[in-house]
Amino acid sequence: MTIVEAGIVVLDCGEPEKLAEFYRALLGGQSEFNPESDRFEVISDSGTRMGFRRDTGFTPPSWPRPDDAHQTHLELLVSKENMDAAEREIITRGARPVDNNPHGSQDKRLYSDPAGHTFALRGH
């Protein structure tokens, strides 16, 4: 018997409406406000779910600078053939490249979202 049906990653941020729209544009699907949990949720066409909760005292993570732990990050899967196009699209929507591994694999590229959370595009 399965106890947990699904997990939802919830990111704290100062402007959950804007961050939900950023990820909805990347993942497709729909965004909705959930008044019971006081957060926005994105449900992608593939079933991925993410939540965005307002934190009025939110401070973006400082990673990869050494004064903060990595804590958590998201990996978004993209076909290897579409990595360059996906990178252009996410930067157009407000992501910022995080150049922490200039000699690393081009199959994984790191960014911060508009609120400063780290995420990766990973080619598969």
C-alpha cells in the first residue's frame, strides 16, 4: 500500500505569483492559487507539481558562494538536442546563469530563478 501519492517541492519567495508564472512557462500546464495552503501551485502537463509560498522576509540563497549551503535545487530535464534553445528561453524569462563549473559537462547547466533559487537544466 502506498502511503504518499505524490510530493510537491515548495519554494519560499517574496513574490510567489511571479515565480509560479516563471516555472509554469518552463514546465507548461497551469498555475493556480491554493487558499488552503496560502500558496500558488503549478501543475505541469506531465504531472510535475511545484508550490510557491510567500515569505515577506525572504532572502535569496547565496550559493555558490561559500557563505551559504547549497540546501536544495531543482533539476529540469531537457533533451540534449534542445539544451541551447532551452537556455535561451529560460534566460529570456528571467533566469541567470550560475557559472560554478566552467569545465563541467554541457549536459547539466546551472541557473538561478528570478527569486535566486538554484536549478539545473539536465540533458537526457
